[in-house]
Amino acid sequence: MNPATGLQLLLLAGGAIAVSAVARRKGWPAPLLLVAAGLLVSPLVPAVPLQPELVLFVFLPPLLYSAALDSSYLRLRDVKRAVALLSVGLVLFTTAVVGLVVHLLLPDLPLAAAFALGAIIAPPDAVAAVAVGRRLGLPRRALTILIGESLFNDATALTLYRVAIGAAVGGTVDLLHGVGEFLYAALAGVAIGLALAFVFAWLFTRTRDSLVENTLMLLIPFAAYLAAESVHASGVISVVVVGLYLGHRMHLRGFGTRLVSDAVWKVTDFFLETIVFALIGLQLVTVVKGITGYSPWQVAAYALIVLLVTIVSRFAWVFAVTSLIGVLTRGRRPPTTKDTVILGWAGMRGVVSLAAAFAIPPEIADRDRAMLLFLTFTTVIGTLLIQGTTFPALIRRLRVSSDQEAYEDRLAEAAAQQAALEAGLAELDRLVAAEGEPDEIQRQVIDQLREKSWRRSLSAWERLGGGTGHGGAETPSTLYRRLRRDMLQAERQVFVRLRDERRLDDEVLREVMAQLDFEEAILER
């Protein structure tokens, strides 16, 4: 890589991070602002090509793994029917509908290539929708369905894409072969994912080192993806299975591993998502310059029709499923209209679609390839900017809220803290009885342990009232956290002053700062 390319990538990363920082400070959805910024500067900067291999083999695996690691296997199991209907059924439906419409619009385009376009734009990317939904308090069930859909729909779409491209290049469509390839990719991906999950889980029981374990975790998504793709299985499913399995067993790791893992994957997600959404917007010039043989009005009309068909297809499928089958909630309660509208509108497309379009082989005619790439780009941009920008207003308009869930969570936490307190105190009493009568210093330590346990349990009950007592006064735990944070800040200033006066070494300063930081982190949580 020459210095100019390196500088270009560095400027891209720096600019994208700056835009994300502004979005976070203002409370705006960062993915949408990044896409808009990319569109604005695309004509003014040298082209930054989006390499399909970079997206599919470098960006996609860690993003999928992080999402799976942070997901709840139990919640996903509760909505498995809804996730299957969206990640498999909806992708198949969208591929068929978009493919047929595009073939009618462009009769010279081979049918297999039209279906390839349908497969390319079929899978939504829920990153933007989930980010907005979490910030505005979207109910947990809807978020779980969106996350589950985004974890598995890429596998369906990429398998369909391979079949359609193979037919477009080879000239024949074998439905039975396509179904067999899909089943093989899915089942083999699950098998490879489970095998690797067991291997890595076994390794983690032997390491007991937070630094080593988190370094291994950085390698896991790439290992799972490459292992599956090397035998033509679904790398997406393999990565997701490993992430769900290890995430479900994260409690078996040490506290250091969990603390470091949380920080590592937050930074990784932020950096990769920032680069990815900026790259989407920067592709404007690249995809436009390849269009030839069509008038601007024709191209605009085709793009608008494909975008509308993509959006309407999702609504039609979601409404049909929720109205006629009612399986999104496994029969516990009928899906509400609000649920259906939110799921239907959360269909923003992402970088996987663009990567697949850029990966269309050169055997496809240049004119057809350019049109497929352009229609993919306009659909991705259209769903992000139209649905993405209106999604927050839709949630507010429908007055969808997770307030009741939040209250129930706090109530369950308080009850669990009470049960844990009783178990901890019982263990403390057993240890004290086993060690005999304590002396005065030991008695003080035991009293401190009891007080700390009671304070933590009391804090959970106080959070049910939002941290305020009667008349809006601070509860004891809220007061304790506020005062202790101010004390910690004063203590830090002393340590830094002593370091600056050369009365304390930097290494010692880092150690005591880490202790104070951990205490403040506990106060925040």
C-alpha cells in the first residue's frame, strides 16, 4: 500500500470518527449522519473503492460476533419463529418480488441477474434501527426480533446470491440444486460454529488469563467465518452460533475477562460501524459513473420503483405474517398494529448489500453490472435516509415505550439482589463460625462486609423510585454515590499532584487510578 492510499484511509477514519463524535454529542443517529456526510463529500474527494473482500472477510465477522455475543440466547429462542420468518421467509419473498419487478422493468437483463439483485437488497441491516430503538426505549421483544433478523438474514441472502450469480454466469437455474446448496450452507455453518464454540470454550477453561482470552476472542469471528467459507458453508451462521454459545456462557469467565471484553467490543463496534457507514456514502461517484445507455429520468424511475417495491414487500410480508399466522409472539398475545408497523418500517439496508453488488463477477455484462450496482446503492441510501430519519418520529408518534419493562427489570433486580444478599450473608456467617470468635479488627471487617451487602441491596430497591425519595429528596444510595464520586475526583487530584512533584512514580499512579476507576465504574452501574 502506497503512502497516498494510507493517508486517504487515515483521513477517512479520522473524518468518520469526528462525524460520529458530533452525532453522539447531539444525540443524533450516527449511521445516518455518516451516510449523509459521505454523500456530500463524495464528489469532492478521490474515490474510496469499497472492496467486497474487505467488508465480507474483515468488517462483517467481528460485527456479527459482537452482536451475537451481546445478544440473549434465551430471548432469541423465545422469538425464533418470528426471526425465522423474517431472516429466511422475508428474504426469499423480497428476492422473488424484487427480481420479478426488475425483470419486467429491464427485460434485457437476464432473469437470474434480476434475482441476484433481489438477493442483494433483501437483507436489512438493523444497526441503525436498533441504535435508535434502544435510545428511544423500543420494547425488548421488538429489539430482539430485529437483532435476530440481522444476525441470520445475511446467511440466507448471500446463499441465494451465490445461486443466482451461478445461474446468471452458467445460464441455467436448478431449483433443486439451489435448495440443496442453501440447506448445506446453513447446516454446515451450524455444525462448524458449534464445533469451534466447544473448542474455544475448552481453551478458555485452560487459560484463566483475561488478556489471552480477549485476544483469542478477537480471532474467533475470523476463524469461524473462514472455516465455514472454505467449505462453502455459511460463514455468517458459523460466526453467530459461536458468538451466541460463548456469550451465553460468559458468566464462566473471570471478572477481568468480562470487563475487558465489554470495552474491547464497544471500541471495535464503534470503529468498524463508523468506517462502514462512511464508506457507503462515499460510493456515490463510483456507482454513478458506470451507468450508460439510459436517460437520467429512466434511471431515476427504476431506482424509485425498486426502492418502493423493497419497502412495500417488507410491509406486505410482516402484515401477512402477523395478521394471518400470529406467530411473532408464539401465541402469548396477538401482535399489535404498532408492533407490525415498527417491524415493517425497520428495513434499512447496509454495507453487506453494497459489498455483494461490488462482488458481481465480470462475466456479467458491464452495462448490466453497473445498473445492478446503481439500484443497490440507491436502495441502500433510500432506506437509510428515508426510513432511518423517520424511524425515531414513528416510535414517538406510536408512543411505544419500554417503561413498563424497565420497571419490571428493576423490580426483578431488587428481588434478585435481596436473594443474593441473604445467600452472601449466610455464607459469611458460615465462614465466621468455622474460623472461631473474631478479634476486634476482624469484627470491623465483618461489619463492613455486612454493610456493603445491605447497601447494594438497598440501592436496587431505591432505583424503583428513580433515585429519589419522598418529596423528591435523594435516597441514601443516591447521596452516597454522588458524594463518593466527588471524593474520588479529589483523591485523583492529589495523586496527580504528587506525581507531578516527582513524589509518586507514573506506574504507581496508574495502579491507584485503576483502583479508583473500578470503584467509580461500580458506582455508575
